[in-house]
Amino acid sequence: MKTTIIAVITLVLAVAAYWFAATPESAPHPVDPEQASHSSSTQENAPAVPPVADWTSELVNEFQIQAMAAVTNTLGQPEFTDRIEKRPDFVSPAEWLILSSIAQQHDNPHAELTRMINFLRFSKLMEIWESGDDMGTLQRSALAEQLLLNIPNRVENGDLGLSQAQQLQATLINDLTTDSDLRRQRLSEENARIGVTFEIN
């Protein structure tokens, strides 16, 4: 079963609540805390993340805020295709810990971790785009273009169904331009990228 962004967030909150209610001796460690807390940052000089046993609900919330803020720095960058050894900045320590644990349950853990992290990035960018009516036009357009670029990968990996992808493509394109002819042309081009073709009248 595919892991959705809602499931990840729910799992982060549920596991965090369990951790904070547990004693240090009984708190679970799904993956090596040292790997998830210290050696996983993509920035060599990034501050060390406290050990899992020292996390609080406030700290986990701060992790999430920082990770969400970092995702816009990935605009214009391709998705991950290789094995991910270290935590990207847009993935919070809590998300990394949980996704790494989930990935270990699959036949190909590294491929599944890559898929989930790419989908997490896509979902966070989508969330920012959906809530960013007051952002600058250039940034909003850049977000829409990034999402359109990545939709075919989401369909190929089973994260989005065809009808859902088409609806999202139409929504993004309608936001990018008010010209009806350009909309139809762009929609035809984007649909073709997910294997759907139609004639433009």
C-alpha cells in the first residue's frame, strides 16, 4: 500500500505522542537514532539534532516548520533518482525517522524511501501552492511549473491516479494563464506526458 502525505503526518504525530508519553527506557527507536538524528542532514555544517529521547512535542513541531520552509529551496531541482543516504532539509527528523522505518518493510527499502521522499516533497510544494494566494506571482508560477513537471512521476509511481492527475494539471494550468487557447494547448501537452491524448478543437 502506498504511503500518503496525510498518513505520514498522522504517523509522525501518533508516534511522537507515544514517545513523549513513554519513559526514556520504553521509548521506541524504529531506526538507528544516530543515523536519523545526527548524520542525516544534507548540510555538512547543519546543527546536530538532539537524540530522539530528548525530543518534545514542541521540538517536533519546530522540525516540521523548518522542513516546510526548506522545501521551496528545491524549486528547479530534479527529483531524487538514486539511493538517499542523508536526510534532505525539507524532510524533518521525525519524518525521516518514520519513513526510514516504513521503507524497511519493503522488498526494496532504498527505492521505497526515494519514492516516499519524492512524494513528500511534491505534497509539501502542493500544500504551499494551495495556501499561497498572497505569494508573489513569480513564486506561485514556479511552484505550479514544478508540480506540473513532477506529476508524470507521481502517476508512474502510483501516487496519483490518471483522473486525479488530469484534474490537478487543469487546476495548475488555469492558474498559470487566463488565455483559453494557451490553456488548451498546455493541457494537451501535459496530458500527453501522462499518456492521455485528445484533440484540440
